[in-house]
Amino acid sequence: MPGAHSQLAGKRVVLAVTGSIAAYKAIGILRLLTQQGACVQVVMTNSATRFVTPLTFEVLSGSLVTCDLFSGRQDMKHLSLTEQADVMLVAPCTANTLAKLALGLADNVLGTMALTLQCPLVICPAMDGEMWSHPTVQAHAKTLQSRGATIVEPENGELASGQWGQGRLATEETILTTVHNVLQPRRDWLGERVLISAGPTREPIDPVRFFSNGSSGKMGYAMAEAAAVRGAEVVLVSGPTHLECPQGVTRVSVVTAHEMLQALTARFDWATTLIMTAAVGDFRAKESHSHKMKKDQWNGEALAVERTPDILLALSALRTNQRMIGFAAETDDLIEHGQTKLQNKQLNMLIVNQVGGEQSAFGNDSNEVIVLTPNSSPCPIQRMPKRELADVLLDHMNNLSGSPRPQPPVSHPIS
């Protein structure tokens, strides 16, 4: 593990293990926590003990494991664990436990402790099949997030059933990084005013049809959340998505490329950094009909289109001292096409995504990118969850050479 986690020394962690097939991975998490100097008290549900014995955790943690509300040897001391803890980590967390935590059920020791919690709560779901994407499970996760819990989303991969989907427990590195950030959050973007675009745009043909693309907005929303957590003031100009606005972020909703340009232009003087993740449509219909075009009214003529405004190019012309970062979606020759855009649009950095195919950046919860900066070699970044990638990209932005961290006099964004 990198030295960034050495500050866990002396931290008191309650590690709660639930009845998932991934329970064995909690052993590795426990080892890493203790190697980084944390004092770990393990709590297990009864189902978890059927996958891994409490003795394993007792040997590795050096402390008795709490499993039962009514165990005589505990003498109700488990109720004081949360009062003394710096963080409670539930890893893995089953769909059943996630529901209990969201509903405040206290029918086992974990549920009872959660209701007395006086420290941050980090939850790492792990489940099979289509369970994570089920509306009920998603609602429970959002409920817990609204109460301040940190959810470390499961990863895509092969599951215990042999199916492929999002449900694998996040990597040990991701979990440890999250715990570290919760205990000692990075505030290296404090004082920055970040303007971010996200999602697709839609260009109407008639009231029911439009030009658009497959962007989900997940990368932009991840960037907004990461920047806000690290101390920045963040305004998120978003095209149509079903995503919830991250906590502490101001969202401005738009539909067309022209609306997005207007919203970004109005706030550009306020910003110290522009991060353009939106997949802006390149074309729009020359004529948008006010009524639905009937099939029998179409005579087979080609639909006339025209270019939408180039938002990055337009903002570059208005630039004073803002750092400007763009995203590019490419299907081939990523570096060659990216270098051309980097130069033509006078950017400090361009992040190139691969689109198309199963590993497309569009709609995926994970991504791999290539970071391009002037006068530097391309920097590929391996596939990882988009929220984790957002922090990596913010680190790269911190290291942009010749990019001062300006402080324009405007104190509030235009609402």
C-alpha cells in the first residue's frame, strides 16, 4: 500500500462483515487496516460467520469479535464501540443489510450499533445478479447517502453465480482510499471555483424527436462530486440525465448545445477551472418543427442539418486566466485525434475516452482514459470506477505546469 494511507495510525475502525460470499475479502481489508496502524474491532452478522469463522478475525485483529447482541462475554460493551470509533466500515454489505441500515432495523448487533453511530459510515455493497441495479436497492443506497453515509459502489465483473454484472466488492485499494479520505479528507481544491459540464445535449427535430448521443453524464457528475469533496465550489451545467446532483454542488439544467453555451458563458468569469465532460451534439436540424412530423407526410428527402456551436472554442476566446480541461470521445486513433483537439482548442489538458463496444465510456460505471497535456507524453490511466478516476484526474490537474491558481474577484456564481 502507498504511504498515503500511513495516517491511519491510531485510528479506531469498526469493521462490520455481513453474509456475502465476498466475506473472505474482509480478511485482506483487515490486514491492510492493521498494517496502516489502525486499531480494528470486527463485528459479524450471524450469516457472515458461516463464510468465515470469527476466530480468523480475532487472530488477525487481536481483539474479540462481536457477533451476538446477547453474548454474555460481550457484557453490552458493543454498544460503546461506536462511541469510541473514528469510522465504521461495512465490507462486504449485502442487499439485506443495506435495507436494514436504510430502514433503521435493529434485529442484530450491526443494526443496533448503526443506530448509535457517532462517526462516519462507509458501506461497501457486494451482491449477485441484477440486485445492485434493482430500484429498491438503489433507493436504500440513496437514503443512506442522504444521511451522510459513503457508498463505495461495487464493480463490474464476474459474480459468484457466474453471471457478469455490477456487484463485485470494490478493490481493497479503493476501500482503503475511501476510508482514508473519510477520516482525513483532502482539501487541496479549497478556494477553486470549478465549472463543469456533463451529460448529453438534445437537438429537437420536432416535439417528440431529437438528435442526441449515449452519454450518461456519470463522468461529469463524478468530477463534480470529487471536486466538491476536496473543497471546491462547484457549478455543474448538465444536459438531460437521471442522475442526482452531488451534495454541495449547484446544478444548472440545460437541453441543447446553445443552452449549454449560454449557461457556461454566463458563469465563465466566475470560474478558476473549466472541466468540459459533456458530450455536446455536433449537429442540429436546420428547421425544428413545432408539430410532430407524420410518417406519411415525409417525402423521403434528407433532413437538413447544421453545426452546433463549438463551446470550448467559444470559451477559449473569452478566456482570461482559467484553466481549461476538455474530454474527447473517440472510436479510433485516440492520441492523434486528441492531440489535434488539444492544440486547436488551446486547452491545458484533454482527457480522451474510447467510445463504442462493451468497454465504451458512454453509460459505463468505469472508464479508462488517456491524459494529454501540451509538451508532455500521453499518460494512459487504467480502467477504474469513474468516481475513483475523478480523483486521479484532479491530481493530474493539480500538476498542470504553468497553470497558476487564479482568484478572480467574483465571489458567487450566477444562479
